[in-house]
Amino acid sequence: MYIEGNDLSLPILDLGSSKKLVLGFDDLSLDTKDYSYSIIHCNSNWIPSDLDKSEYIEGYFEDQISDYQSSFNTTINYTHYSLQFPNDYLRPAISGNYVLYVYERSNPDRIIFNKRFMIVDRSTNIEAKVSNLNQASYFYNDQELEIKVEYLEDDFYDINENIKVQVLKNHNWINYLELTRPDIIRDKEFIYNNFNVLKFKGGNEFHHFNTKNIHYTAENIKNISFADNMYHFLLAENKDRTFDDYQYVPDINGKFKIDVTQSDFPHTEADYSYVYFTLNLDVPMQQGDIYVWGALSNYEFPEETKMKYNFEQKAYECRIQLKQGYYNYQYVTIEKGKLDFTYIEGNHAITENSYTILVYYHDFRGGYDRLIGHNVISTKPN
């Protein structure tokens, strides 16, 4: 789900904007289905607000997804569904966090999937900068942020108590920071600069590969084969990067873009294939698991992205079914429920990252959290 015209964007629109969000998904079954969707308004913590649908929806409370097409000239048949939203039938009426959920009309209680999006009512100016805290140690290669929020309205009630700032790194909701009190308050201006709190590990650049062409091996692809009526892409092996020197490699910060060679309609002409990931490690982790992670896993940790150790090859391996395109990914460890994004990948203060800043105001009169500001900044390697 993204802003129309920008496949790599975070799904966030200005309230009342003429721009659209695009939702696209594939159903790999052969029969077409009667899908519908609706939206739920949430507070800043993504818990559904207490509002009635009539308070945050203009138009109908649900709508059908009527735009669908069968795949063309692919080995794996699928139906591609798409939706442009907001539209004449259903529109968000207020700002804030929303969840769009899709279901079959014959079984509305069974949600197929949901996607987050946001509507912003811009009432602030946001300035931010990132500094690198490099103490020549793997454990302290942090990126510190300083944020200045200037609010533009005069009728905010006790805003210093009801304002909240959230910061996301590379569109990842797992480890976002939340700031509930400004460090400095000036006339219509709040400053957040507590570096003990407002910092992220720099991490490392993402691995990447491109499967848009089935006839030649692009960068980081070791071999392409065809078996069992499917294409199989074997990626070049990766290794533990914990103590490697930093190397800048352009990436798209964990996202992906569907693409296929010589096609103007990649969403219906891109094929599905198996992609094989290999992480060389002399011995397996004593405890914990390793996952392939990024937008390709919906920033989650489904079982199919969990790697298994091959003692004969001395490597972790994983096979994931993916649509043709350009992908970023990293290896994330989970031990006793604790995530570590740098255990395998390494940690560098000068890594290029994208930070999304969201400003919320709890509106007591309306009974919900307004999203009143949004900005994105990027760090640049030295």
C-alpha cells in the first residue's frame, strides 16, 4: 500500500488531499473472489479508538474491490486486485491512524489481511537532524536525533501535556520511539533533544537482489533454474558482517518494488518464483533463530522466513516464494523473544537510514488522537 505514483512511499496522505493510496494484492487461487474492505480509526498506539464509524467515515462504511485482473503469460497463475483510496464511496473524515482491512463478502468476520495507513491534518512544522555517535565500538554506533516541532494553531488545549512524537526507522514499526514530553518548551515550539532516549543503532545497509529477468543472473544472483513449473533464484551467499568495515551500498531501506523486464504491466506480468537465501556460519546459534526480514516479510517474522541450519554446508538456508522485482532484506535474530537487528549485520553510525517523524495531539473534544505533523529525513554516509 503506497501513495499513487510512488511504490516506495509510506501510506500517508494529507486530510482532504486529492492524492490517492494504492492497495495491491494477489490471490494465487484460480477463482476470482468477491472482496470488500472497510477502515478502522485508531489512536496513536494503533488501538481502535472509541469513535463510531460515522464520526470518521464519509460515505459508505464498506466498499467492494471491483478492480481485478488475471495474470498474463506467467507460470504461476494469480489474480491481481487493486484499489484506489480514498474514493467517492468511502473516505476518511478526520486525521489519525487507520487500518484498512480486506475480507470476503460471504464471510465478513474473517479478515484476510489488513494494512496501516495515516491521514495527517498538518498543524505543525517539523525540523529534524541526525548526528552520528561513533565511539569506535560495535556497541555504540548510534544515530542521535534532534527534533523541533512548531505548532500553528492557537486552540490546542494544554498541548505540552497532550502532544506525542513518534519516530520510525526505515518504515519499521517494531522498534519505533515515542516521546511524550518535550525537553525544551518555547513559544509555540517544542524541542526534543534527549540523546539518551532519542537514538537508534545505525545498523547496516540492506542486502539486495533483482529477479526481474529470468534469462540472466543479475547482481547477487548465483544461479537461475526452472523446475516443477517454477523459476528458482539462488542468491549469492551472505556472511556475518558484525566486524566488517562499513561499506556504502545504495539501497531502498528494506522495501521492495515489483518489476519484470520489458513490461509496462508488472503487477500482472511478473511471475512468482522461489528465492533461496544462504547465510554462511561455521556453527549454528546455540539459542535463538535467524529470519530473513524486511518489507518482503511485511516487517514481521512468519514461519516461511525462518532459516534452518545445514550442517553439511555450514550455513543457514531459507526458501521464500516471491514475485519478480527488486528486493532489500536483512538477517534478524530472535532469542527468547528479543529481536536483534545488528547481531548478524553489524552496526555503524554512518549507515544511511530513513527516519519518519509523526506528531500526534490528543483532542479531548473530539475524543481521539489527531495526527498533526509528518516529516521524513535521511542520514547520509560521510
